[in-house]
Amino acid sequence: MGNWLLPAHYELSPAIIAKAIATRLEKFDLPADVRACIASQLAVIDAKEKSLVRPRVEAERKPWFCSGCPHNTSTNVPDGSRAMAGIGCHYMTVWMDRNTSTFSQMGGEGVAWVGQSPFSNDKHVFANLGDGTYFHSGLLAIRAVIAAKVNITYKILYNNAVAMTGGQPVDGVLTVPQITHQLAAEGASKIVIVTDQPDKYTPSVGLAPGTDVHHRDKLDDIQRELCDVGGTSILIYDQTCATEKRRRKRGTFPDPAKRVVINEAVCEGCGDCSVKSNCLSVEPLETEFDTKRQINQSTCNKDYSCLNGFCPSFVTVEGGQLKKPKVTSVGADAMPPVPTRTAGDCAAPWHAGDGRRRHGRRDDRRLLGMAAHLEQKGVTVLDVTGLAQKGGAVMSHVQIANRPADIHATRIAMGEADLVIGCDAIVTASNECGSRMQPNHTRVVVNSAATPSSSRTRTGAFRVRARKPISARRRANMSRWSTRIALRSR
């Protein structure tokens, strides 16, 4: 009849199941107090669902490439071209301005073009393929496409690390020269290497015959040429993963003695540097002369792609070092006394949520969990991390009770949060976090420090202010905000 009791797609949440059960229970002759309890719970769910669908301006903490990530450059395609995504960090291009759509399982990258090409006006497409996926099963996809004789270019993104799952080395032995010989033997029509260090590919390296090597500055020209080659061509983009470059802080990776800064007096805030680099380290800077740009020296991985824009405000500093903050000693008398407290009672499970932008150090939920454990209480912790390493939203569900047997689920249901610790204002104001709150019940502690989001960094038009998400929650008739304290997610 088309009247679904439970949805056949997306999430099967406790609220959806509760409403389905309630519709069945209401058909029975139940005692008045039971019917009142059901009606009360349904009213909470309905009110929360209605408040979440109200139109409102909302920012989103979207995952993004790390600062200086090779994918910021390698996933670009020429005007008029399109690409297909696969499994890996480069999958995030599907929500960026890279004209990249659809994705596949590992080993299926680009294979959809075999069936699409006879019915498409497009004569050529690109397919992104990470080096780890190539070694795992991506070669099978390339082999199938070569056999089908369709016009496609595989961009093998060689970063020498499996970045999305921790930066571990690719299983087995995999080098660029080996890839060129393997693909030449499979029948690739053309093989080109694009890299930020073309000098390392000397004749002694032993590339497959006919393999060309170019600097990454020539990427757009090379891609346009490959569109007209025909057959299955290969572009190997070789550049070290930005996450691995962070080893510079430990002295285990070469650190160029060159930094980029922006003269805010010259900057006009046009944002061309953000468009050229796609880099989150190019941040908006609020000045009395409107929004400018600045380089976050703490997160910059020295990719230097921001210099590709034509802008006189950029200054490069050779050999300069960052100033170290002054360390001041604080005596014991200057610190406030630690307040005394007594163990609280959790006759019913106590629910604490946490919203922030990275998983990084999950100290807050660890402290809550350990404190409950030391007081011999039952506790569960559920971390919903997702693409947290790439700056995406993170949620943690912490539940505390007198006994472990009193906790019946690991996820906090709709409207059941007693406390929300918001380490990021944007995540705290999201529907995902807001659905757990309940007016006149939930208490919120939110970090008022504004951390730039990808949308704000790219356009500079959206400005994060702590009072905006706070007022949004006030419009939901929350009783009051508890004392705001700064909980830096770093």
C-alpha cells in the first residue's frame, strides 16, 4: 500500500522505532496512565522533529583535505571534463568544486564508464585511484577498462601512505617505476608522471619506455593532452601525503626553510589564493577594512600552491623561524583552589554528549568515563568519528549510571541528553546534536572560540560567531545556558 511502518533506507533510529510501536499500542485498550506516557513521549519526538525541519541558516562542518594535501591539486580537472571518485581521501571531491561525481567500491574505479560511454555525449572521463587501492584491487579495474577499449584516463594518486586509515605504508612493495612497467605490460596507451620533484626521476630510476615526467605546474596541459590520446591512459601524480609531512615537527622529514605570509595591508580579500590552493591554512582574517586572508603557520604544510594566484600581498620568508611563546611560571598561590565535590547519584542513566570537529585527543570523554569508573558507576562511551581526521564533525555519546545493568544502549536517543559539551559551536548547533537536546532539561557548555570551517575558508563570506548558534538554541526555548568555558579541541 506504500504505507511503510519502518523506512527501507537510511537510518533506523530509536525515535522511528518508538513511533512505529506507539501506533500499534494505541490500537489496544490500555490503562490511562500508559496512554498518557505514550502520548508524552510522542509529543517530545514530534516537537523535536518539527523544530529540526524549520528553515534556518546553518553552517556545516564538512570534512576537507588536510593543509597542503596533494589532492588539492591532483584532483583538479580541465574545464569541460569530469571525473569519477573512488575509495580514499580523494572521495571528498564529490562535495567540492571539482566536477567529480559517483564513486565505487575498491577495485571498481572507472569501470562504470564501460557501460556509460556508449550512451554519453562525453568522449572521455578521468578516474581517481589511490596508490593503496591500486595495490589492493585497483589494477583489476584498469585491466577491465583496457579490455573494453574505452577512452579514459586513470589518475593514480601516489602519496606513499594509506592516509585515511592512519598513514601506514602501503602493503607490499610499490614504487612508481614498478607501476609504470606493470601498466605498460597491461596495455596502457600512454603513461605520464606529474610530480613536485621531477628531478628525482633520472634515467637510472628505470621507468617504463615512453614514460614522460613533468612538474605539477603542467598538470592542466598534460590532462588536456591525455583527453585526446584515446584508449586507457595513465597519469601518476607523485607527491607525499600532507599528513606524513607533519613528521617535520619531530625532525624525521625534510623541512624547507621557506615560509609564506600575507601582508594584510595589501590583501584585498578576493579569495583567489583559497581557490588556487583549496587549502584550509589560508584562513579569513577579520580587520577594520573587511575580511582579509592570513596563513595559519601552525597548520601550514608548505605546499606553496597558494602562491599560484596573482597577488602582490604574498611574501615568502627564507630561513625565518616562528617565534616561540614566552614561558611564564605561575606560583601555586596564583591558582584558584580546586573545589570539593561529592559523588552524584545516577538513579536513572545520565547522558552526556560531545560535539567537536576532530577526534584528535578525546580527553573530555576519557575524563568523564574514568571519573565514573573510579566512582564505581556503570559507563559507556560511543565515538562516532567518521571523517574526523579531515576536519569533519565528531560526536561522542557518554552514559553514566549507578550500575552497568541500568544502561541499555550506547547511543543517546532523541531528546535524552542531560548535558552537551560543545567543543565546536558549528557542530553543537547542527541538527545531529540538536536532536539530542530537550527544552527545559538539557544543559549546554559550548566553546566560544571560532574555528574556521571549509565553507568560511573557501569563500570568507560566512562568519562564525558564538552568539549565533547560541541564539539558535535559545529559540528552541531552552531554559538557560550554563557557564560558558573554553574547551579547546586541540
